[in-house]
Amino acid sequence: MSDILIIGGGIAGLSAGAQLAPHMNVTVIEAEEALAFHASGRSAALFEPHYGPPTTVQLSLASSDFYIGGDMRYCRPRGVLFLARADERAAFEKDCAVMDLDEITVDQARALVPIVNPDTVAFAAHADRAHDIDTDLLIQDCAREIRTNGGAIHLKSRIAAITRHGETWQVTTETGETHSAPLLLNAAGPWAGQVAEMAGLSPIGFTPCRRSMARIPAPGGHDVSDWPMFFGTDERWYAKPDAGQLIVSPSEEEPSTPHDAWADDMVLAEGLARYEEMVSEPVTRVTANWAGLRTFSPDRKMVLGQSPEHPAFFWSAGQGGYGFQTAPAVSQLVADLILGRTPALDADLVAALSPARFA
């Protein structure tokens, strides 16, 4: 028997498991055949601490030392660039204020991204603090920390039932395996509500939202490796260098159900058209496409901590697409609460993220 069962092998479950593993015996239960199979494996993988709603920004800022305060093991400088048409000045100024961006000239933007179209782009803003995250390395390091400390990770273990027997949770998989522990951490991403219901608790009301991605060849044969990630106003699209090509997303947020998501061709086409409007090189072909689910709680804040319905049930859910950039602070908070330590984060932030707000 373990000390804690963690349901979900994405960044939320694995980073929490890595924090807990030196202190307790951890078992991670993942339904798929690989870690980070769903949202975590389809992330844009950017650390930009001013990106996201206010509570997310606080968590990201608290994660800064981990990512860019040390040996930069998981990060590489990237930067961000925001582009706007002449009729988008108000939205552009809002983006600059929220993201703490410095306005630059269109010529300066073209020096960063040569395909910026001066005929359509009227305003530009930049920040150089954003970094790419090596998500695969982080996932593997978390998994290694769990296993090195005697924990276990079970793949291809889709859950069939969750029951409580006295002081112990019992999780039974569809293959008939049974795992037991006094504590349970729900880090199941889009399936977090379903896991809660299986355990006899309120599902809170999470909404998974689809976001589609397309990979396109490097525009005009450019070397894109040092380009910043670049966005349209109101995040109506974004493009990011990736393995010598560009990832372009329409940044849609389409409510969905928990499933293995796939890209919507029409939505992708509309997003690529918005991207093409702001650049001088057309999209000639798409080399790959996919989609992920960004899961939100009813108030769009993360749900982190002990359930008010059961003291042995904990949540790490509702990351909303910001799982990697907040993982260091989120996992420490979850571990602090499970281990009975005073959280390092501000008490008002801890309360704002607590599951108790839905009681």
C-alpha cells in the first residue's frame, strides 16, 4: 500500500509526486500508455510569467526562480512579440498593460521577425523575459524523482472504480489491478470532475476547452530558431518556432468533453488566415496538426488543495493551459498542504485557489 495515490500522469500529477516522493511513498496512476499524453504533451511550452489571469500570474512569478533563477536546465530564451492592426489600438494597449510589454516600432518588430507585414501591422510590442520550457526533460525528471524515492508509476491503468474502505482509498483499474492509500490526489486534467464523482464527491464543474495547433514549414526558408513567439491582439492567434518550423494556433477556446482531442480543420483555417494577414509569407502547407484541452474551473482559477468534502482527497486541477509555467509553485503548494506544512505562497492566494470556495 502507498501513502498517496496520484491520479493523472501529466505535469500536475508528476510535479506534485516529485515534491512528495522524498517524504512519502507515491503511486501515480495514468490511463494512457505514455506520460503527459494529453494536455501536457500538447503544450506550447512557454514560460512567460505575465501570461494568464491574476492568480496564474502570481503562481508563475513564484515559479520564476525555478525556471530562470538557476542553471536554466529547463529553459531557453525566447521572448514574445505582439502585433496589431491600426484599428486594434485599444486592444493592443490592453495587451501591453496586462502583459507588461514595451511598445516598439514596426521596423524593430521586423528585425525580430522578418516576415512581419508592414502593410497590415501598425503597432508592435515586445518583452524578452519569456523562455521555452523543455517539457519532456521536466516530465522525465519528475518521473525519475518519484521512482528514485521508491514510488511507482503505472501506465495503461484506466480507472474503473474508486472506493473508500475505512481509512483507505482503493482504486481499481479496468485491467483489475487495485491500488490503495490513505490519501488521494486528483490531478486528472479534463477528467478531474469524473474522478471526483467516482470518489463520491462533487465534480465542481470543470470545462475542458479545445485548442487547435498546426505546424507549418519555416516561412520563406527563414531560420526561425531565434524568433520570439508572436501573437495577434486579444490572443486571436499565435505562432511559435518549433524544431525549425512554426506552430500556429487559432487560440480558440471551444467547450468540449474529456477526450483525446483533435484539431478542427475549419477553425485551423480561420486561425491561419488571421496569422497570414499579419505576415508577408503565405502558408503553403501544413505538416501536422493536433489539439489539446485546456480545462477551467467555473471561476477560471485553479483548484488546489484539500477537499472540504473529504479530508483525505486533494485537488490539483483546472490549470487552464498554464500547467507547465506554474508547475513549480503549484506542486510546492499542493505538497505543503498534503504534508501539513505552512504554504510558502501568500495566504490570500492559497485561499483564492482552495477547493473550499465551491463548498
